[in-house]
Amino acid sequence: MPLPFITPLTPENLRQAGIPAPWAFGLQDQVRFGELDALAHVNNGAYLGWFENFRIHYFREYGVDEYRGVFPRIVLRQIGLEFLSEVRLHDIYIVTGRTVSFRRTSWAMEYAVWVDGVMTTKGSAVLVNLDQTGAKSALPPAWTAKFVERDGAVQA
Amino acid sequence: MPLPFITPLTPENLRQAGIPAPWAFGLQDQVRFGELDALAHVNNGAYLGWFENFRIHYFREYGVDEYRGVFPRIVLRQIGLEFLSEVRLHDIYIVTGRTVSFRRTSWAMEYAVWVDGVMTTKGSAVLVNLDQTGAKSALPPAWTAKFVERDGAVQA
Amino acid sequence: MPLPFITPLTPENLRQAGIPAPWAFGLQDQVRFGELDALAHVNNGAYLGWFENFRIHYFREYGVDEYRGVFPRIVLRQIGLEFLSEVRLHDIYIVTGRTVSFRRTSWAMEYAVWVDGVMTTKGSAVLVNLDQTGAKSALPPAWTAKFVERDGAVQA
Amino acid sequence: MPLPFITPLTPENLRQAGIPAPWAFGLQDQVRFGELDALAHVNNGAYLGWFENFRIHYFREYGVDEYRGVFPRIVLRQIGLEFLSEVRLHDIYIVTGRTVSFRRTSWAMEYAVWVDGVMTTKGSAVLVNLDQTGAKSALPPAWTAKFVERDGAVQA
């Protein structure tokens, strides 16, 4: 049944949409009325929701453990947002994200929002891997191998 | 560029998805992490957001004036939600909606959420048309004609 | 330390605020920027959030079990909202709620939002008590006694 | 009528709550159920909403122009969040914020969330002042004087 829905975009899809390398993974969606604030701008929290949703698909695609409420789990240590230009109601946008670098127990991701091939918003996050006791835990080599292979991430 | 995104579903799409007549218009989407509450259920407000988003597409498709912050405008008088079964993270759902009846200045809509052809949630709304002064105003015949033709709505 | 914060309002507080009997329990708060939609109205979902927050305080005060993600638990079967007049940014509002009637395994609540002693919004909910297996379960007499004593609820 | 509600906290209130200088302005509130995500943590967007709400009160208190959808207006250029420890349901928290530095047309704020006198979350923002044409515009001296006087801000 050919019902359309949100599907991760491949590097080829991204290039066709005017999004340059090294961005290798993306999701496409449309701005909803409920994501606007009283000034009719996309509210700050909505961007974080987009990046959060992106991470869930990215984790699955890259073989990283899912978000969980119990240990072992992955937690966010830092988040950043930088606003370059406005995103408007009904804009169709693409969220891209990639791991840029990793250390023993943490890694750094960058995100971007694109409308018509133009980057409107930048994001960043630092994520930490915790073990059953809640202590910092080394990233599995299977994860970091994917970060390197697919995203060109570097060991920091 | 064949990037998939949210597109209104036709009656044929809906029948293929196991959704019976008279539902004639729908939108498909996927439950996001950010729509869950602390009990890992889709929160009540998320359903209202889905119906709100549906109305915007429905209004456009049926030639009803857009939501606006200034008069003339359309306002919600009532909303109802009935929970039949749970909707879960990552569920792909379809929201359907139709106008079931109309009066001189107001009309009644029904909504439903479907997962795998099963209705999980029912919704309802009463909408009122206001003129430049904020007074109730007769529904344009072009709107009610569409409500009758496409949704089988009846004059109440 | 006299730091002010949200505290449940007593029947006496409510009467002073111009809210009539039989409303017996309330919470006061102020409309936040983030609760407005792009038309600068309080969005529908925000009202449901207010009532949800009210229920948590009400449950605690009336000795009803807390919201839980696991069985036994209380679930919402229906919610309704009726909009009487607008609530605006920075309005200080009071949410009141009471149980109006109960059956063997479920009960019906009514809610209202008040600004300057005027009811702006009405709400309703039907809640069901589920046991460890997820089956409907009789309401404990301690709950229904409180519903009768404090809210004047009737057996339906 | 002594109904309690959210009121800006003075430096004296903050010191009593164990929050050190130079924090000079704060708001107190309580974590709501609807601010939790499916892992029962306060979701990222909720923190941004707290800081946004803080800014509105801060702007009013410091004589900075209000948020507006039309020019002249103030826009956010950057936001950052750093998570130090968890904030939980029903925690009573204080949000503090201050301007740390300013340039000709922009200024930098820092925020913090405190529970029982412990800083749980840090935030930051860069704000830009735009004139009627949407161009960057010098900060009025009345604003920067307040930033210096009340917050100890420095010219960058």
C-alpha cells in the first residue's frame, strides 16, 4: 500500500535536495501549526523535538542502543541551537545530523535544518553513554565504527 | 525529487488502509517520542494537535478560509476526545475527519485515529464562523456544499 | 522561607476569588508565552495540560492513587472542552475541578477555568480504574467517600 | 486577596534559597507532569520554555521591550543548554538569569535552574535587537545601564 510517510533520507536523496556532503542521513517533515509560537515563529523547543526525533531514527539506523528510562542508557550532556533564518508554517524541511567526533565515553553530534537547500538552523549535542550503575561507559566499537564509516567522525 | 512527506489521503487510499466509508479525507503520520507523556502514552494534547493539523489541511482542501488571528475567523466552540485503545511510540497512524452536520453559523466535525485499520481514538469539534465584528456569521454556501458532497454532511 | 509558589486553593480561597460552590478545590497559575498558539490564543492542548496537572494535585489531596505507567492504574476514557471566552497571555487563572458522579469502576469529573471570577472554559473527563490485569476494577470506598463529602458527587 | 502565584524573586529571596550572587532575578515554579518525556525526565524543550518565560518577566522588570511578532523586535541568535543533574516531577525549582555581556546590537544571557540550592541545569542565549527594517540596531542605553547595574554585565 503506497501510503507516503516519513522515511530516512539517503545521502543520494540529500544531494538531490541540495544538501552537501558530509551530511549522510536526514528526515523530511513539514512545519505544523502547533509548532509555532505566538509570534508565528517555530518555537525553540520544536527544534529540539526535531533533533530528538532525528536521533531516534539515527540510533536505530546506526545500531546505537535505543533511548531508555533505565540504565544502561545514553544521556544528553549539552545541546546548542543557532538560528540563521526563519522557518515558517507549512515549510517542508529536512533535518540532517551526524557524529563529528567521539571520546571514550561520549560523542558530539551536529544537526542542521534545511528549507529548499538552505540551512536555516544549526544544532549540536554532546551525548554520554552510561552503564548499569549510571557510571560513564566506553562507547562500543560497533558504534564508533559506524560514526567513522558513515559520518566521517574523528576520535577527539 | 521523490522525497516522501505528509500528503492528504484520498478515499481510495483510506479504503486500502482498511478505513471504511464515509471517511473521505485523511493524513498519515508516525508517533514521535516528544508526543509521549511520562507514562509512555501519547499525551492528550498530542491528539488535539493531530486534529488541529488535520483541520488546516481539510480547510485548504475543502475551500474553507484559513485559520487567522483576526476577524473574520473560525473559532472552536467544543472539542471532545474518546480513547478506545492505546497508540504507541512509532505507531504509524492515520487521522481522518469529516463534517457530519451544519447549522446556519456553525458545523460539527468528527475525527478518528486509526492504527492498522483499527480505530483507536475518536474526536469531535464544533466550529463557529465569525464575521469582521466577531459576531456569528452564516457559513458560505460553497463550504456547506463541499461538506455535503464530500462528507455526506446533513443540515441540522 | 516565604518563596511563593503554586498551592491548592481551599473553598474559602475560591469564594474570595468569586468562584461559587460547589467548586471546592483549585489551582492558580498564569498563562505562559509557550502556551499560546500562532493566533496568540491559549492552545487547546494547554487546557488539557492544566486539567491534567489539576488531577495530579486533586488525586493526592483526595487520596486517589497516583498516575502510574503500570497496572493497577487509572485511565482517561473521555475528555471534553467547551470554550466560553478567551484566555490571554499573562492572565492569572484558576482551574477548579470536582467529581460530579461515579459508577462502580469509573467516575466523571468537571473542570473550569476562571479569570477574574468569570468562567472562560469548561472541561469534563471520564476516568476508569483498572486492576493489575488491566480489567475494570471497583473504585475503593475511600475514594468515593471523598468524592461525596468534598465535592457533593452522586452515585450514577 | 492573598492567592499565591508566580512572582519574581529578589536577590534577597535568592540568597535565602541558597543561590549565590551575582544571580539577581529569579522565578519559582514546580515541574508539571506534562513537562516530562517518556523516560520521565524533564524534556529539553521544557527548559527552553522556562527560560523563555523567564525572559518575558526579566524584560518587563529591566525595561527591555517586549517580545513582538513585528519589527522592531528582539530575536534569539543562539541558545545553549547544559545538563548537570536531573530535575524530577514535582520538584520545586528556581530559574535565574542574568545578562553577562553586551555588544553594540546584541547581548549574552546566562540562565540556571536550581533545586534545593543546587544548580541542575545551565543555559545561555545570545539576543539581537532589530529595528523597523529588520536590521541590527544599537541597544538603548537604558537597557545596558540596567544590565550593568543589576546584573554586573560587562561590555564585550
